[in-house]
Amino acid sequence: MAENDGPGAGLTIDELARRAQLPVRTIREYQTLRLLPPPERRGRVGFYGPGHLQRLELIGRLQRRGYSLAGIRDVLQAWAAGTGLTSLLGTEPGPAPVDEIPLRLTRTELSARVPALSGPALARAEKAGLVRPDGDGFLVRSPALLALVADGTAAGVPVGDMVSLAGTLRQQLTPVAETVADLIAGRLLPARQTGQNPAELVTLLQRGRLLLLQAAASTLADSLAAALLQRSADADGATALRAALEQIRVGVIADASGNIGYPAAL
């Protein structure tokens, strides 16, 4: 992505803000945080080009993926230095965390996060594996899944449906895990027994686990988008849904050297 667009750049900050659908103050904040390159100066007026608009789109996509502004600055600095961007974006195995730290909550804290999760719904959540009794409180293996249940119920989806989703997710992923375990135990371990260094196995399993988690996330994201579009093809809100999906997709693609581009579709 170009840092600016040379003499042909022609958007004022107000025009850039309208094109990006952002407040002018937000663009100025991004410049202060060094997230956005400076404009080309012509006298006392700064002009912006398509590269600036693309940068704003990328910042928005990274924010929707959960990056803080400080984190986005690190990503962009890594990009500028020619290192680390593909790892941070998840397009190449790297240090970016894809697993979660389990969360321990008291009954009051759990109720505050998901008010609908009480009585029979709570019992179903325990059976589904969403929460697990832990002393006087509960242990949540996936805080993200609990947050998804909270968001769904807050949006009007019945809590029973959201809990069923959590249970289905666990049920459907178990056969995948068993298939991978069979490959490791039945194929990988026997092939590596002779002269095997235990540290090598740890490294291999760590990398394989990360690859599997990242692959599962990407595959599920694509499958979910396709399923949503198929089910809403003739619905009244199809246009709005397509626009929303376009806003949350990754939107960039990397080549083998880590250069980022903007494909027509991904």
C-alpha cells in the first residue's frame, strides 16, 4: 500500500472523512498515533489519496478483528519494517494467540455477563460444556463463546438457542479432534520413534496445534459467510447483510513475500 499518492492525490481531510465515513477528528487522531501517513502538502492544505483511504479501511478491519489502536500501530510498524505482518494478521503461523485463557466467574459475575443464563438455562449450559461448576462459581473454558451467547441473547435470540449452539459446536468439533488424534497416535508417533528428540515432538505439536486452530477459524469464517448469504438470498435484508459481511471480511491478501494487496474478492 502506498504511503501517499504523490502529486495526483486530491482529497482534503473533509473529503477523505466523507469517503471513509469517519469523523475528521478520528482521522486526525490516527495521524497523531502514526497510524495514517501524513498528507501531501500544497501550501497550507494537506491532500490525501487512495492509499490513505485503503489504510483507513485496513485500520477498520483490524479493529473489527479485535485489535486495539496500539496493536494496529504495531502491526503497521511491523509491515513498514518488512517483518511480522503476516503473522499478526494470521496469514502465517506466528505468535498471535488463537487459544483462550479459561475464565473463573462467581455466580453473580456470570449472571451479570449473561442475565438470561439462570435456572434451567444454566443447567443446559453446564450440560453443553459452556460453563462448568467450580467451587462456589463456574469455570468458562471459552470466554469468547460465553460472550457470543451474551451478545445473541441481548440481540433477542432465545437463550436456549444460543446454549444449543454452544453444545453443537463442541459436538461437531469432537470428531475432528478425534481424527487428528488418530493421525498423531497412529501415524506420526510410530514414524518418529527411532532416534526421536522429545523436544522436537513438542515443537511439532505446538506448531500443528496453532496451524489447526488458525485453519479451523478461517474455514469456519468462510463457511459461515457462505451459509448466511445462501439463507438470505431472497430475504428483505439480503443487501444489508451482504454489505455487513463485506465490512467484516479480512479484505486483504498476502503473497509469499508478505506483501499485502487488495483483491477484488476473498
